[in-house]
Amino acid sequence: MTTARAGRVEVFLTRWRPILPLLVAEAILWIGFGAILPVLPLYMTEKGIDPVTLGLVVAAWPAARLFAEPAFGWLADRTERVPLMVAGLFISTVVAFVPLLLIGPVEFFVVRLVSGLGAAMYDPAARGFIVDATADDERGEAFGLYSAAQMGGFLVGPAIGGIGAGLLGQWFPFVFATIAGMVAAVYLLLTAKEPERRHAPQGLALPPPDLVGELQSSPTQRPVATSADISALGAGPLPAVPAAVASAVAGPHDPASPVAMKTIYLPPASFWNRMLVAAVVINFGSFFASGTYEVVWSLFMERIGASLELIGVSFAIFAIPILLLSPLAGRWVDRLGALRFIILGAAMIITAAFLYPAIADPYLVLPVSVLEATGFAILGPAVYAVVSWGSPAGRSSTAQGLFGAAGTLGFIVSSLIAGELWSRGIALPFQFFAATLLVTTLIALAIGRGRLDGADPSLMVRVPVQASPVTAVAEGTS
């Protein structure tokens, strides 16, 4: 049993070695980030910041990201990503302890603004790194591991911050977060290797009309086809097949004999495609949770009688389902497509948001948090996979920057609204977030119809399994 387990660990490490340094650094970073999160709203309110002003201060971080993230994503596609990630980590974490030295609404706002710029440098480069370092059919699982690494750190970070603040004082989480961020940056600098970039070669390869229905009806389990089907790729009014594809499919096969087939995905050439646009809309709605809960969660828990330690534990409890389920959910997304996981994940999150205001016992909040976290564990890898499918070749970080900016905009809007809604009623922030996620999910499903399982037939080409992988670029997708 021990030998078998060691073998599985070795296989895992070998398969994911290109992104392991990033996963480890992400876990360390989120330990520090999680340590601050439960304490920050309480610390600022104790320093005289009212809930409405708190919303403005919280919004400074995503406001910086809103404009900087697409720009840094563009830069990450044109330079080495590891130095950019390391610089972003240093900037965002070195200012973590500044609120202990400079106190006041303006000072807090500026600190959050600078921290947001650092995060904008780091995140698109990190997610683009994952796209380029993994294969097309393992992106869901890769981003599931990415979410699990974050939540692995988040599992212990809030508990460390809450307990440390209770025992040593509220200075502790800020210093701890700075140290954790610096460790993550140094580790990433020493261990991460730049992946080979996926550039966009010339050429176009589209499936013939008689294969379109087959691709749509069976997006994940491709049936066996004949070489006659293969030769049809270059026939009729379709654009010419690239020479590499033509040579791969024109082998000496008997036209009547069955040939095992594989599907090659053709990344869209434009950011304006149904997959990426749908993912952007969903991300806007889902990040309403981050903005809303960062402003009101600790206040909500304190209102219903939770101690500082229990508030920290509530963040840790939220992390457990994401840590355990995200990689598994990502694996199923790779096999079955993203659509059903987007629907199920969003439904669980919306249900939890409506339940929270009805709870008066802080301990009864914990199982509802598990429900919500399970929804995010399912939704996150599915949406990340859709983004990777909708990213033009060689421009994955730019796509991630646009995707992240949409979430950032949702964070800004929700954090600005949450403080005002909280002052009017304890239930309003939760209800507004739930309604927003419901509407944006429905809009995204309408935009991405037939595309959220990665089954767009205009972006796929079929070749025999014996053929070498070929990458081509479609001129666009409807």
C-alpha cells in the first residue's frame, strides 16, 4: 500500500512539475492573505472608519486592478512572467504592514491601492503561466489544483490571523502576511521555470459540415471515424487545411477502414468569442461575493455573537471544500465540459447567500459556508477552463487580465454598495449579491449557448491518433 501510494505521488509530481512552484507559492501567499482578512474590517472600524467609508477603502484594491490587470496581462504575454510575478508579490506584500504605521481613511485607501497594483502584476501572469504550462485537456484540473492551493493556504491563514490577533494583538496578522508574501516571492524566483509559449501559427482547419453535428452531440467522447471523414476536412467550400494537417491526415489509410480519431482544439484569434465573454460575465457576478463579504462578513459574524477566533475559523471552514473538491471538479470539467458545473456551482452559492441572514446562531453559519464553498469549488475550475478555451494562442495572460478585470469590477461595485446596504439592513448585502449572481449566470448561459462545454465545432479539427499534434488558429467564432 505504501509503495502504491508513493507511486501515485511520484506520478502526480511528474505530471504537474511545471506548475508546482506556482502552486506552492500560491499556498504560502494565501496563508498570509487569509491571516489579514478576518481582522482587517474590525481593525479599520476600531480606527474610526464607518461602514460606508470602509467600503470605499476596500474598493481601492480592486480599483487599481480594474485598470492595471489588462495592461499587465498584455505585458505578461510579451515578457518573462516569473520576474513579473515576483515583482507583483513584493509590491503587494511589502505594504501589508503599513496600516500599522499610517492610520486614517486616506492612508488606508492608498495602501490598498498600491497592494492592488501588485496583485494586478501577479495574477494574469500566474494564470497565463498555468495555461502555457499545461495541455488543452487538463486545464480544468490544473486550475482546480490552483484553487486548491489557494484554499490550502486560506484554510490555515484566517485561523492563524484570528488566534494570533487574539493572543498577541492586532498587529500580528499584518506582520505575518508580509513575511509570508516575501517567502512566496523568493521561493517562486528560485524554483519557477518559464514555460514554452503557445504562439499562433498561420493556417485554418475547420471540420466539414457532416461532422459538426457529431461534435456538438458528443463534445467530450469523440467516436471513431473513417479516413473518408478525415479527407473531407479539405473538401468543399471550407478554407484550405494547413499543410501540417494535410500531411497528417493524408496517410495510406484504407478509406473504408475505421481510424481512431482525436480532436485538436483551435484557439480563437479574437477575444470577442462566446466562451471568453460568457466567462467574463460570470466572473463579474461571482466576485460580488468577494466585495460583499470582505466588507460585511466579519461585521455580520460579530453581530450574531461570534468571537474573533470563531470568525477566523469561519474563513478556514470555507476553505476546506474548495481545497478537497476543486481538483476533482476540474478533472470532471475536462471530461464532461463546464456547463453543468457552472449551473450547479452558481445555484449552491446563491442558495447560501439567501440563507445567511436567516441565521441567528454563529455556529449554524458554518454548514451553510460549507454549502457555499462547495459551489465555488465546482464553479471556479469550470469558469477557468472556459477562459482557457476562449483564449487566443499566445495571448493567454491578456485574456486572463480581461477576465480578472471583470471580476475586479464586480468586487468594486459590490464593496461600494455593501456598506450602504449593511447600514440599511443585515440581509440586504447578501440578497443583492445573490440576485446579481443569478442574473449574470443567466446572461452568461445565454451568451455561451453551445460553447461552455468547449464543443464549438468551428474551433476543432479531427486527425488520426497516430498524427503529431497540430496547432492552428480559427479566424473567429460566433
